[in-house]
Amino acid sequence: MKREDRVSKYIKDKVREGQTLHFTLIDPAKLPDLSSAEKIADALVAAGTDCFMIGGSLGVSERDVDEIAIKLKKFGIPIIAFPGNISGLSKYVDAVLFMSLLNSEDPYYIVGAQVAGAVVVARYGIEALPTGYIVVGYGGTAGYVGRARPIPYEKHEIVVAYALAAYMLGMNYIYLEAGSGAPKPVPLESVKLVKAAVPDAILIVGGGIRDPDTATQLAQAGADVIVTGNIVEDSLEKAVSIVRAVKSVRKSS
């Protein structure tokens, strides 16, 4: 199998089996030191996390991603770059969420960074996962830095319209982002409606997920992948409980 097929197949096979996936987001800028990534990874792999994402919106260099990716290789699960900019790419990751921030008001975050980054991704031979990135509600640092016009929490029909546009443009991954540290997550109704509108897309949901019940509800609403980041840094015990809750949700395959 070609390298560029492996992570996508890994994710899609699990979804077809009726699993809900959990991705652990590690932001190098928020770690007390890079060595702490191994402690976090050890606990969350034991709990059942399916992939690591490495990245952040501010203060992340390629060297940071390199160092963490190298440390995480030993755990044997895919490592995916989650770049806030082209500096978040690394030749040591297995794949990259190749994202277009669709509701940005700055063309750079819709296609400009992607044009510059595509050359690096091709040179490194990284598997690209084409992703429509949609900021909802609070938005957090990602929304602010990316100059997004966040979609109001109650405007589910706009979220659906963006998701449909992403899918029609060939983006097989749809990422609904409430933002790092969001006071509340993406609404369940938005998740349900997006999954109904684009059932063949892999639906990723992150931001504002701080407890197992919220994660479970989002998974049951239709999220194929739940991402947690801030809670990993705030409370490893809570992060472990979220992973276990997500992995307990089974869907009809």
C-alpha cells in the first residue's frame, strides 16, 4: 500500500466498523516541556486514543513538531500534523490535515497558506487529508488568528451549507471547530444536520469538550472523530475518561 493511503484507510476502516475515533491534540506551545508529550501519550494510548495531532495556532515551529513526532513514533498510532500555518509541517508526521479555513475573511487561510504548504507536503511525501475547517461560535485562537467570521451557535443551516460546499469541492474530511477553550462545544444539532447532509464525509468535532458526557453526546449525534486538546493539558485524568467514553460509542456500520 502506498504511504499516502495508510492513514486515510486506517480512519475510514474504523468508521466503517462502527467505531468513533478519538484524536489527541498536542500543542507544543502549551506543553511545560516537550518531554511531557510522552507522559500524555502513554496514558491516552492506554485509554484507546486512535491518533495524535500535533499543532496549534501560535508559537509552533517545524522543529517543535519534529521533536514531538519523533517522540511519539514509538506508540505505533498515526501522527497527524494540525498546522496553524506552514511552519506546522514536519517530515516526521504520517499525514497532515490539509485544511482550508472556509469561513475566514482572509484568502491566505482559505487557499494562500495551502499553496505554499502544498510544495512542502509534496517534498516530504506526507499524506494529505483534504479538510474543510469550519469555525463555529466562540472560535478561540484559531478563529482569531485565522480571521474567521465564526458561525453563530444557533445558525445550523449555515454550518451545513459550508459543509456541503467543502464536500462538493472534494474535501472528504469536515472539521467543526468551536475553538480552543470554548465555553461550549459545537451544538449537537449542527453535528446531526451536517452528518445527515454529508454522510460519506469523515466528520471531526473539537473545541469546548471537557467531560465524557459531552463527548458521548457529540459522538452519538454523528461525529466520527472527537478531538480533545486543552483538557489534555489541564487534567490528564479527565482526558483519559473522555477517551474511554468516546471509544465506548458504537454506531451501525
